[in-house]
Amino acid sequence: MTNKDQHPENRLGHDPLEWLEHSLQEEEATEPEQTDSPHLNIEHFSLDADIGTLMLPERLLVQMAESFHADLCAIVKIEALKHLNIDARNIENIDTTGVQLLYALAVHLQKTQRSVDLIEPTDTLLSVLHVAGLDDLFEKCANAS
């Protein structure tokens, strides 16, 4: 079996992103109330019924990780959210921190029985996901819903 066929957790003996998953769980634990309100103060997110759309910025780098992480924590608290489309058509630059945030978001949504799709990923993003061994993490869609 090649390394690519193994889950990242199995390759390393531990989950290197465990801290991020715990962070999302701790955030939910400290504020147990979920919201149905689509009126979050997140300009790049919209909610239509139970389908959310998150528009990724052109750059998703370590410098913006804290604020982006806070946005993601707010999004996962939306009780009505059953499916998230991550619109990645604008990504021109993403570092490992950005990949970690997307990974943690996708894993968290899947663990909470919610689905996630990556919409129109750029070649840059697809290349970074491939190098990270995360090609199959997201369903890839041709167009935004």
C-alpha cells in the first residue's frame, strides 16, 4: 500500500491537525447555542435554506488564519447548515495553514453528518491539495450551485 492510499493519520502515527479539530470542538463547547441566523458578520458566506456557500479569498495564508478560523467556527455553529459549498474559483495563493483550515472544516462537517463540496477549484488549489495528499477530500463540482 502506498502512502497516498493511507489516511494522513495512519502515515504519521497521529493526526497533525488534531489541534484544529479540537479548537472547533472547544469553540462549540464554550458556546453551545447554535444559530439559525444567516445574518453572520461574514461577508464571504451566504446561507440559502440549509445550503451554505463560502467564497474563498484570493489568498488564504497564515497571516489571515486567525480571522478565517473564527469565521469557520461561526459557520459550523449554524444549526440549519446541512451542506456547504466552498467556492474556490478565486484562490491564487494558499499555504499549508490554509490547507489545514480547509481540511479541518471538511473533516468537522463530515463528522457532524454534513456534506461539503469544493466548487470550481483553481489549478493552484488542486495542485496544493494533491501535494498534501488530499485530492479526494472534497467532492469537486464543475459549477457553483
